[in-house]
Amino acid sequence: MQELAETFRALIGREDAITWWQMCVRATLILLFGLVLMRVAGKRVFGKWGAIDIILSVIIGSNLSRALTGTAPFVETLAATTLLVLLHGALVMLAVRAPSLGPLLKGQAVRIVFDGEPDPKVMARHGVGPHDLEEGLRENGFTDCAEAKEVWVERNGDISVIKR
């Protein structure tokens, strides 16, 4: 077992001195590791982005980058990254079982148009400008706000429209 560990260390290098080919080995291992994490985490993590998904992706990117460049211990960093993905899955499942946690973890939908009339204050509070609203209407097959009964900014940032 000791011999296997030494061979592995020779392949990935030590944090204080990594050769170009050891960084290539690390890059390959991290790519494969990332693919495995994506399968474990499921499509939701990087499909429709909620607040927790964005935070997790930034941390994963940072962790894997540090493991690649050797500024953090390789195996320990992969272990911590795996734990984060598993925690994400547990929190998502908890939010499904405890709906009151959903808004905290995933956000809430916000109505920005009611009865064809946009609410500029709500739109501004949620970072939706007139051009964003127009784009959302077009993406949903509408040409004018007056055609919509309601327009919502969904938890993932998409704009959905309810027809009059």
C-alpha cells in the first residue's frame, strides 16, 4: 500500500514542486473526478441555477483549480470537494421534504407584471430592466406586456408569462 501511495505521489507531485507533466496528470484526474461529481450531483446542480448551485459551482471551481496548480493538497482537496457535492445533495433533498427551506436555498419566484401592467419598483429591486422584460416576453411568444395576465421572474432567473 505504501508503494502505491508513493507511485501516486510521484505521478501528481508534491504541492511545493510540480512539473509540467505532473500538472497534466492532475488535470486529467481532475477532469475525470469532475465528471464523476457531475454524475453524483445530478443535472440540477449546473442545469437551472439557484443560489446554492451558484455558490457550490464557484467553490468547486476554486477547489479543483487549487488542486490542479498544487496550491492545496491533491487528495484532501478532492475529498473536501466530494463532501460539498454530497452536502448539496442533502440540502436539496431536505428542501424537498421541508418546503419552508426552499426559498432560503433556492429563492422565490417574483411577480413583475400583474394584469398587463409592469411594476417598475419590483422589477428594479430584482434587477429586471425593460429590455429584460421585453426579451422574456418574446421568449414566451408574446409581443406586448398587455397580452400577459402575469409575468414572473422564476427562482432560477427565467421569465415566465401567464396569458390573459
